[in-house]
Amino acid sequence: MSMLSDYLRPAARALALGAALLAQGAQAADYPSRPVMMMVPYPAGGTSDAIARLVAPPVSKTLGQPVLVENLGGVSGALGAQKVLAAKSDGHYLFQGSPNELILSPLANPAVKLKSEDFRLVQMIGLAPLVIVARSDLPANSADELAALARLRSASQPLTFGSVGVGSLYHVLGEHLARTLGVAMVHVPYKGGAPLMQDIGGGQVDLAILPLSQQQMALAEQGRVKLLATLDPQRSPLPSLTAVPSVNEGEQLKGFNFTTWTGYFVKRDTPEDVVLRLHAALNNAMQDPAVKRGLEFQNIKVSEPMSADAAEAMYRAETSRFREISRRVELTDKP
């Protein structure tokens, strides 16, 4: 009897596996069976929100279902990520993510329970140049002048720098900037780039390191903020940045070069056929001339097409790279 039981157990397991694969195949064939949600983990009005609203319509057209943008800011973007993880692994919930939410936030904030490995990158969107943006009346007009001012005020009245939350890339880079200059600076976290820029424009925060946005450019034109430098190795060819020097054109922050990227993710255990359908729909959207023009208007360098496997390999490599950067900076959950 025991030998028969031993025989039946693997057979039962095989039948169960086969049933699961058939169910998964049926699920993929029906996908999408309802509207697809596109989670933007920041408030409406910022660059992330603008990107999603550019990409959603052509993806909706390809999938044959509405693609609805949802905004949920908080916990450096991890609040939105955790909501996606709580949903079913059926491809009806996309996450628009970056190193901020999926790699750095879990390392810096014990309240964030997700892991980078919980997600799979489906399609890259592109790269964004990073800039040092400051309040208009800050007595510094270049990276070198900022370095001198930070050292002058370090002991008595440290400069404040904002970010989109504890553990975000912009928090990490702000701390890294302070350590590079050997100064004290005070971190002020926000739920998103839009409210942060409002406070820099209002003079409540001294500076921030952020991706270049239309909001920054509008505030700069109004004289409410100023762009001190880009973190690109050379001066950017983007029309909006030709007048802004690279940090490498000065002496104090030479080599302080970083960029960031954005992509679309699903839960790791989403069926492969569903991932491939999403990958094809997103890839088509990224090749749409109107989407490309819109992304370039948002100062995004659009990614070249890549396979689903290449996207996965890229995400793993970036996870390792940003974890190494975070290890160089001691992060806390203090504001």
C-alpha cells in the first residue's frame, strides 16, 4: 500500500501542476478581462504622473481594455508598490517604478516590507537627467558656489535638501552630496516631486536633486527656482538644459555623475504569457511617435526596444548597482 501511495503522490503532483498550467493558460488567453490599473506611486501633477498619462492610451488601444492611472504617494513610493503586491498576479495591475521605490526604499525604511525581487520589469521607459535645483534666493549660482555655501553654513545653519521620501534615490544622492562635501545637511522628505517643488519655489527648502521636469522649468522661467547644475558628465544636449552646466565643469563636484530610469513592472509570479502581452503593448506604445514626443517634452530619453529577458537582466543588474550605492551612504528614517 505504501508503494502505491508513493507512486500516486508524484502522479497527483503532476496532475495538480498540469491543472495549474492549464488554468494559467486560460487566464492568459482571457487577458485582459477588465480594466488594467497603472499605479503611479506619487501624487498627480508630477513627471511620473505625466509619463503614465502619455503611455496609458496606446497601451489601452493595444490591449482592448481601459488603462486607468492611479496615484498613491507615500513612503518613498513604496505605498503604491505594496498595494500592487496585494493585488492578484494576473497583469491587471501595473506599477510604474524606478530605483526609488523598488530598490532603495526597502533598504532604508524598516516599514517597507517589499523586496526588489517581488517585481519583474516588463518594459523600460527611459532615462532622465538629474539636476540640482535650488530656491531662487539661495546665495549660490553654481555647483562650486553651492559647495562653498554648504561648508560655510554647515556648523551654524545647515542647508536643507528635499526628496520624495526616505530611502529614495534623491535622498541617497542628497546624503551622498553632503558626505562628498564633508558638511551637514538636513533632509526634508515629501510624498512626491510636485509638492517638493512647490516648497522650493516658496523658499521653504534650499535645494533638491531631482529629474528635470516641466514644473521645474516653469518655476525657473518665473524666477522662483534656479537650476545650478546637471549630474550628467557633460552638458546636456537637451534644449531645456543647454544653458545649465554639468557638475564636471566645476571643481568641487567633478565626477558626481548620476542618472535615473523609469519602467513598468508586474508582480514576479505573473504568468509569462501575460507578461509577454504587456511587454508587446508597452513596446508598441514606446514606439508611438506621439508618446516619444511627449516623453522627450518631459525630458525623458526614450529607451531602445528590449526583449522581456533583456529587461529582466537589466533590472537585476540595476538592483545590484543601486544596492552598492546605498551601502556607501548611511541612511536613517529621520526627516
